[in-house]
Amino acid sequence: MTDAQVLVVGGGPAGASTAWHLARAGVDVVILDRARFPRDKPCAEYLSPEASRILAAMGALSRCEGAGAATLAGMSVRAPNGACIRGDFAAAHGFRGFRDRGLALRRHLLDAIVLDSARAAGARVEEGVRVTDLAYDARGAVCGVHAVNADGRSRVLRAPLVVGADGLRSVVLRRLGLARHAWAPRRIALVAHYEGVEGAGAYGEMHVEHDGYLGIARVDGGLANVALVVPRAHARRAAGDPAGFMDRWIAARAHLAPRFARAARVSSVRATGPFAQHARRAWAPGAALVGDAAAFYDPFTGEGIYAARRGGELGAPALCDALAARTPRAAHAALAAYDRARRRAFAGKWKVERVIALAVAFPALMNHAARTLSRRKDMADLLVGVAGDFVPPREVLSWRYLARLVLPLP
Ligand SMILES: Cc1cc2nc3c(=O)[nH]c(=O)nc-3n(C[C@H](O)[C@H](O)[C@H](O)COP(=O)(O)OP(=O)(O)OC[C@H]3O[C@@H](n4cnc5c(N)ncnc54)[C@H](O)[C@@H]3O)c2cc1C
């Protein structure tokens, strides 16, 4: 006997989006999440203009706006040498996003709204249920999960398909043995909300320094999200006293310290990391991976929430095909098609993320690129549009663009 047609492990953006699409297609789907919503998640909380398209499709955009989501006109980046780049989402390059603005909403509000949408579409949601392992059938295909309820009771839930949407440190990814070990920046992040950060306005800000970067974005309630990302080498000092570490890092920057002089931290400082994770492929017999469980690289370009939702949008039709398949072979082919669709959808953005990570890791490169982009608003707009998920990555991966970026300015 099965408990559902699909079990989705994790009710964050990836799991809720996948379940929403499945429920709308008439699939009996259960979301299992170890947390109880509203739950928090350390994040810079910026949503790209294209993320609004998926929120609108799920009927969640007006609720996010009603919850007071701040709007962002674009992004600004300050390089270690002080050169500043500013790019707008609404620009003259001819590409338009679903909206001309990004949004920023605290995750405990955003994720609860999106999970509610999945519930309203017909998904069943079980909170306070921690998945500990996968269950396998006689052929070695995944056929369910082992879970522990909040009261400590263990149980096995069965379904023909299991979706791992359980984020960084995904238990589903690990149990499937699909984690790929590749080079990635090993960083940790400290995140907090502040009141009264001077000048936190219409643009999301990134301040890149030799020893990390700081993001500032206005969110709902007149607050600012402040996210500090530093190399993992700082982890021990940061973990011992995250608030003190963050205060000292900001106070040591002459361009940032005055802006925080009258600011008050209104949340605890939450630490997370390291965050790079990549699956060799996003499926196995009886299972699929979505969101951070399938891939996450670095928060600099801030599109994980969009990618998680888009993953659900891409995955649901393939999961429906796999459920309808008459043979295991046909079901595997459907899941493999999902993996290919993901690669097609995200490959360009993955390359851009890696180029940016390289520039962040080598300040001389960042300084040079920032000098160029600060004088070439058209190029900055294109890059910000790619980060906003509505300009095709090929626009900034072309030889023409890259040559202009690295060659000396006339
Ligand atoms: C410092 C930082 C800043 C970021 N800033 C941004 C940004 O500004 N914009 C942006 O778009 N993205 C940002 N991201 C990325 C973004 O947070 C993630 O990509 C996004 O949350 C992925 O969604 P998800 O649903 O895959 O995972 P999650 O949001 O992590 O959700 C996973 C869910 O699974 C549940 N879960 C985990 N394990 C289990 C288990 N064993 N059993 C049951 N449930 C389980 C968790 O409780 C959670 O609810 C940032 C990331 C970091 C680290």
C-alpha cells in the first residue's frame, strides 16, 4: 500500500513549487518537512524579477506584495578598489523581465505563503517530520522514506516517486550517493536583520572585499537584510561569536561603518555554510532532486529561490510522465529527460556564477571588471539582467562581452 503517488521531502521553495505543479496535475502528493512553518532560513532574501512570474503562476505574488515585500530596481556592486557598478532591471538592452522590479521578503513570510499555495492546490503537508533515509524495492528503486515524527515515532512512508527538495545537506542526495565532489569556493555566511541602515534603498547592494563580501537589501517592514559571506577559514571565529564577528567586519570598513552607526540589529545572527553542493545527476530510479538538493554554488548572484521554483516547474511534468510510464525503463527515461531539461535551463547561469566566483576570489580581477562596468552602464545592465533571470546568459558569455570586460579601457 502506498501513502501517496509522490512524497516530496522539504517544503521550501523547491518542494512547494514541485508539489504545487503536481497537485494541479491531479497527482496525490505529500510534502514532509522537519520544520514547522513559518520557519526561518538564512538567506539574503532577494527575489529576481523572473521569480515573480512563478509566484504569480502559483497565485502567491499578490500575497507576497500584501505582506509588504520591498521592491528592488536593480543591483549595485562595490569592488575592493571602491569602483561601483550599478545595473537596472529596466534597461535599454531590449530584454524585459516578468516585472521590472525584484522583490525582497523575509523567508519566514515568503516560504509560508508559497507552502500555503501548494496546500491550496491540493498537496498534503506534514510538518515536524524528519526524513532519515530512503526505502528501496526489490529492484533497488526508491519506493519511500524512513521518517521520524516530532514525538520520536519512526515510520516508513511509501510512494512510487520520492522528490528530494531538502536543501543544502540534503539527506536524499546523500543517500542516493549522487553528490559530486568538485572545486567550489568554501565559504560560510552570517545573516541578520537590521533597522536603520542608512542608505539601504531601491538597489540590492554587494560590497566585495579581499576577505569576503557583504550584501545589503531592503526587505519588508522597513528592515534591511545584511548577509556577510567569508572564506571558511574564518568559520571557527565566526561561529564562536557571530554577532561580534559581523560587527567587527562592518566596523573595519570606512565606507560601511557610518551607515551602521545608528542601526540596530533586530534578529539574531544566523550562520550557515559551507554551501556548494552539486548532484552528478538529478534523478535515480524512483527519485528526483530539486532546488539546492540538486545544485547550489554561491549566494553572490542570489537566484537560488528562482532556481528552486523553476526546478519544480521543470520537474513536475517529468514526474507525471514517470508515474504514467508502463515500464521502469520508460519511467527512468522520463526522469532522465528532467535532468536534461535542468541542464539546458541552468547551464548558462552556472557558467556565469563560476566566472563571478572567480572574480570575487581574485580581487585584482574584480577591480578591473568593476572599473570597466562602472563606465559601461549598458554592460552592467546586461549582467544584472542575467542575475535577474530574464537576460539569456549567452549575452555576457559572448567573446565580445568578455573581451570588453578584460581588455584595458581605451
Ligand atoms: C547566505 C545565503 C544567501 C542567499 N541569498 C539568496 C537570495 O538573496 N536570493 C535567492 O534567490 N537565493 C538566495 N540563497 C539561496 C536560497 O536560499 C536557496 O537556493 C533556496 O532556499 C533553495 O530552496 P530549497 O527549497 O531547495 O531549499 P530550502 O529553502 O533550504 O528548503 C529545504 C526544506 O527542507 C526541509 N528539510 C531539510 N532536511 C529535511 C529532512 N531530512 N526531512 C524533512 N525536511 C527536511 C527544511 O526544513 C526546509 O524547509 C541564499 C543562500 C545562502 C546560503
